[in-house]
Amino acid sequence: MDYLQIFEERQSCFAELLRLANEQRMLIDVVDYSQLLTLLGSKQRVLGQLEEMQRQHPRLALDWKASRAGLAVEVRESCEHVLAETEATLAQLLNQERRDTDEIAARRDQTRNQLNSVSLGQQANAAYGAPPPHVSFRHLSVGQ
């Protein structure tokens, strides 16, 4: 099994996800939800690639642990370097995703609160703004 190639492919996928997450941040900041949906489709394709790698090598972690001591030093060190890069990329990616999720949730809550405010205002306006049905302001009689 070519561990270095597999690890580099995984690292490439996570690097692409991080790039897409950074682009996602910009789209959230400018509130471009149509482009955001397109970007989410791109992220889903990359996640599909990772899932396919997992299906192809379901025992990768166990096999790596069992085989790494027997690999040439250069190969082992290269693999460990790529794995370390992958871990760092994954940590950045998870942090970015968490911040973006929090931001979108905060905006959703803010929008919900604004809509509730508008709804309550309309209800109050309807309750207090309309004259009672028996009162007409067209013809006021001063003597009444």
C-alpha cells in the first residue's frame, strides 16, 4: 500500500475544504446565499471523495500503525509530515466551520427576532390603529 500517496490525497482534500471554508466565510460576510449554496455543493463533492477513500481503505489507520515501523525512514518521515499537516489543516477547518455555523445561527436568530418584532408591531397597529367599527370620522356632530 502506498501510504504517502493516500495521505497526500487526503491532505489535498482537506486543504481544498479549508480553501472552500475561507471562501464560504467571505460569502457569509457579504450575504450571498446563492453563491453559498453553490459552494456547499463543491464542499459536498470533496466530502464524497473523502468518503470514497474511506471505502477503499477502511482499515487505513490500523494498517498504518502496523506497517509504519517497517517502512523506510524517508517514507515514514514523509508520511508523518503529511499526517501532521493534515491534522493542522483539519483543526483550522473545524474552527472555521464552527465560527461560520455560529455566525449563520446568530443571523438566523436576529432575522427571527426582527420578523417577530414586525409581526407584533402589525398586531398592535391592527389592535390600536383601527377605529372601532361603529365610529365614523366622516361626519362628526359636535353636539354628540
